Amino acid sequence: MTRIVKHEEKVPKEVKMGNESKWICMCGLSKNKPFCDGLHKFCNGEEEGKIYEYDEQGHRREIK
């Protein structure tokens, strides 16, 4: 089954666990979900109001 999920955020969310910080993926591109792996860098340059999809290499394509 294929599913399209819309993510609005472009950066990870910091979650504190005691004295330790964990970064949670909010962009949807991480290959290590729920944790951030830095792939949100591909979100740079996205324009407001447009919808994009990304391939396995991180190449962006506008779909709306």
C-alpha cells in the first residue's frame, strides 16, 4: 500500500530526556524514524503553498 503523508515542518524537534537531547524527525524524510538523520537539509528552498515529493536520493519534484 502506498500512502502520501503531508509534513509541514522542515526541521527536527528537540525532545529532552533528563540531561540528554533527542531529535525527532518532523520533515518525514529521515531513514531512521522517528529520529532525525539530517535529511531535512533537502527541504531548503521549498516554497510555501507548494507540495513536493522526494525520491530515494533526495531529489525534489513539485506535485502541486
